[in-house]
Amino acid sequence: MIKTHDDFPGVEWIDGTGDFIRVNSSKCTGCGNCMKVCLGDCWEIVDQKAQIKTLATCMECASCWYVCDAGAVDFSWPKGGTGYRSDWG
Amino acid sequence: MEDFYDVVVIGAGFGGSAAAKKCADAGLKTLMIERSENVGDKVISGLTIPIYGFLFGPDFIRDGNPPFERPTDGIINYIIYDIDAGDMDIDDTLRVPRPFSPVVTFGYNTYCKPFCEWQARKAVDAGSELRTSTTVVDIIKDNGMVSGVVLEDGSRIRSKIVIDAEGSQGILAVKAGIRKKYPPEAISLADTYDYVMDKKDLDRILGYSLRFCWGWDEQKIAPPLGHGNGLMVWPYRNSVHFMQDHCLRLDGNKVPNLKKRFQEYHDNITTKLPLWKEEIAPRCHVRARMWEGFEIYVGLDPELKKMSNHDDGIILIGDAAGLESTELCDGVPAAWFSADIAADVAIEAIRAGNTRKDFLKKYDDRIKDHPIIQWSISSRNRYNLRYAQEKHDKRLLKKYVHYAWGMGQLTHSLTPILKMTFRFIKKDPAIVTKWIKMYFRYYQNWLHESYDYTESRNRIIDPGRPKTGEAVFKILVGGQDLILKILAPIIKLLAIPAFYLSIIANPAMKILLPVMRPVYKILRVPLSPLGNWLSDKVVRFVDRADPSLFEVTPGQSIISQKGSINLKKD
């Protein structure tokens, strides 16, 4: 199934990515770095721990993975043929 | 049963498909694996590919008919001191002057997807296989030797060499312990918009020139200098591409709220910059917004720069090897150069029966010996810009923008470009003719949207067109080609000292530019009408000329296919 989002025209998201970003709660310090760099608004902090709100607007840039000093974010590639796509990049 | 290939290339972007094409041309059994459904679906940039990428990159690109959005003649910089008071300077010195422009260019703007598709088709035509919608999840290592890849369904593909072109994140290389994850200080996040605009408006308002904006932090007009690229506007054929980028973290400080900052910058630039507010905004509408991270500071970090980009059985290329340019913020030329080198080394290694790192070390050695790669990843001008900004010093800011994005650029780019020029001429002086024909062919292709794999490659040429220009072109270029061929031994010999002498080009420009600048400013006023007249004549000639005049491979096959490359997943 293909989804779009009003805030991000010209981009489609294909379902079935799997959990390609994971958070290790025991390592997470709740600093919020992941939330601050995510332009897709994919993150939230609940009980001082980061958690993924949605992957449906993720552009797979891995910024959350780069800025996690605690090493709590694990990033891998989504399943083949899924995730974002655009003709206008 | 496991499939076996000579070479597996991970990623069919700008670098991956260039490497696959060369390996396949050499007769190697080659496989490209691409995680997206269609090639290019996930490649994002605001993209001018600088001219040196085409001049010194893979032969099939230089001699082919790749798709472009618009040639670009250079950059107009807005150095904004006070946006509300309209206090700003303009530096438009890094532009190819008329009559050379628009045929002779600074580079070519393009969407990533059609260009990557074009390259991948060339690789497939050469015999490479392509699997799309396929994610590589791991690299196979046998006693430390990379011997293939693992796919998401658990299947394994064996190969003699893996070329990793997965992009800047380098997830697989990091996971396999081949290189480290880059720190956030090395990554710039690029927020990108695409606006639709009528071509006639675009021609009039932006023409062939890029627009860059630079400003003080507190202006919130362009991301901080020296740690971002500022703000860049690209004219495409029927659209305007807009990118602002910002480093994920500055010098170990707190990670900024980029979501909030980008929104603020975007709102300010589109509502306050007169060019955007008065000219562009009323005539455009947003079509797309997307973002991607680029490793543009890797070359500036001595430790990261030293990281090896090969191991037993594997070579990293392009962004995966940290080769994004900090100089002009371009990644494609270095991806092409490194793909070319990686393919050469892979071919040699397979023929020699040694794919261990003692042999593959040649790859990193050649990368270190590449004048343009080394220049482009090593410029420290960003730090100068940052310094000027922190000092709030207008004079310094103007100076460093000029040295990075104005004519002053020649004081550090001329030597590497000349070195590559003479290196190519030494190999084959006839390359000069190919370069000239490339400019003309590319421009004609752009005028007629006539690229490989499109129907318009077969367009009918007007038999009643004027033939004088064609005759003049044939005589000039044909004569030049003949001279180059006759004098080849002497030219090759002369290219050797010229290569070494080009080391003085940068310092010479430092002395000459201050003299040339005022002379150029004075001369361009009276010469401008003549330049425009000649330029218009050349454009009219190119528009109507027989395309075969500009071809370098007679009888080149033209295949009419349309649509995205999307081979079924195996």
C-alpha cells in the first residue's frame, strides 16, 4: 500500500518496511537529539525515553542514528522495494 | 544454491552503476543490487554536476547522451547582511561569460532519478544484471575475507569482489567493521524543495545561473556559514530546486533543533529575499519536499580521511567512501571517479587472481593520487567562512565567499583541474575534440530533450537548415582533431612538464586575479553586446545542426525505451 503525507508533497511511502529503526530503551538517555534532527517528525519522548511515533514519514537519512551519543538507535535499511520514494530528488 | 558473480555492486546510484558498467564491459559477471523499487527512487540532492565530473569521469557518460534539467553557467551569490534593510552584496564572478555560455558550462543540473536510471540502463546494456527491490542486510566474511552478500530473505550471493556503493550512511561497511560510523559533525542534513515553474519565467528570472544565499546566523536566512552550505537555488527545466543544509552538530555542541531551524530559514528566505518574494513566489508552486544527509566534512577530519576504503574482497566508493566534496558540495564527480578506479582495480585484481587487501590497496592509493578528489574533499574554506561570520566581518565574509563560490575559486581549483587535463591529454590528445563535441552535444540534447532511451533521439532534422555553421564547425573541429592526431607524440611529451608546471597555476591566479578582475569588469561592458550576439548565433546553430556533427562514436545504438528500470525481484 502506498501512502502520502500533506506536509511532504511529492513523496510516497510504500508499506512493509519492517522495524528498520529500533531503540534500545536501556541505553536511551532521553536527550531528544533524535527528535530534534528528524524532519519527518517520527520521534517522541515518553517517560524520558525516545520512541518511534511513526516510520511512515521517515526518509531513511539516518540522522537519528548519527546523533545518538548513547548508541541507543539501531538503523538498518528497510525491506527492498518499501519506504520512501520520489521522482523529484 | 548460491549464485556466484565476479563482482557484486551494492547500490545502483551514480557510483554503483558506473562501476557495474565498467566491470560488465570488461566481461566480468556483474550484479547490481538496488534496494528501491525503481532505480533512483531514493536518491535526493540539489544537483549541479560540475563540469570536471563529465570531462574526467567515465567515458560512457562523456561520450553519451545523459538526461539534464538545465546547463548552468555558474553562481550568483547573495551575501546578505541585513535582509530587512536590503543590505546585501552580490558576487557573480564565477560564471562562464558569453559567448561561451550557455554551450560551454560550469556544470549540468539534473534530477537524480532519471540520471541514475540512464546510467543503470547503460550498465544493463553492457551485460550487468540488476536486482531491484532487494536489500543487502549483511556482508559474507570467510576468515576475514569478504566473499559476497546476504539478502533480506537470507539468501547468499557469492562474489570475488564486492563494490559497496550504498551511500553516505555506510550501514553495511560499519556493521562489517570495515569503517567507522561518521560523527554527526561530519554530516550535513539537506532539506530540499522542488517548485514547479513555467520555463519561460525561469529563463527570464534565473536563466542558467544558480543562486546561493549567505547570511549572518541571527538573520535566519541561510544556515550557518562554514557548517552548512547556506542556501542554494537551482534552475531546472520547468522547476526550481531549493536546498538548505546544516551540519547535524557543530564542534561537539548541542544538537540543534533542525526541524525548527529549517522551517524558519525557509519562511524567511521565501518571504524576505526580493528575488524570491517578488519574482519566484508568484510564479511557482511546491511539488515536493524531501531531505537527505551528506558526509561533506569527512575529508576535513584527518582521522576520518585516513580511514581505509577497502578490505579483503571489498571496495567502498562514492559517498560510502566519504568522498562528498566539501569544496563545491558535490558528490557525483567523486562517485564517478572512484567508481572508475574501483572497477579498474577490481578488473586487475580478478585477472591477477588476488582480491586481498594487499592488491586492493591500489584503490586507496589511486584515490589519494587523484588531484580533483583530493582537492574537493580537503578545502578548509568552510572554516574561513565560519570565522568571518563569528567575527561579523563583512570584508572577510565577502572575501571568503569570493574564494569559495566566486572567481577566487580558481586560486585553489585551477591546479587540480589542469593536472587532470594534462593527465588526460598525455594519454590521448584527441580527448580535446571529444570534450568540445560533448559541450555541443549536451546542449543540443537539452534543447530538444533528446536523451538516450527517449523517442526524441529519432527526431527529424530540418533538411532546409542553413549549412554554413555546420561547415565551419566541421573545418574547425576536424582540423583541430587532425592536428592533435598528427602532433600527438609531441603533445603527449609536452603534457608531462605541463602536468608538473600546473602546480604554479593556483599561486599564479592569486597574483593575476586582482589584476584581471578590474580589467574584466571594464571590458565586459563594451564586449557584452558582442558576446550576447555571438552566443545567440551559436545557440541557433546548435539548435538546428545535424546531431551527428557532435557524436564521437559513429553508429551509436539508440534504443527507444521508456519508463523506470524495474526488474523483477529474483
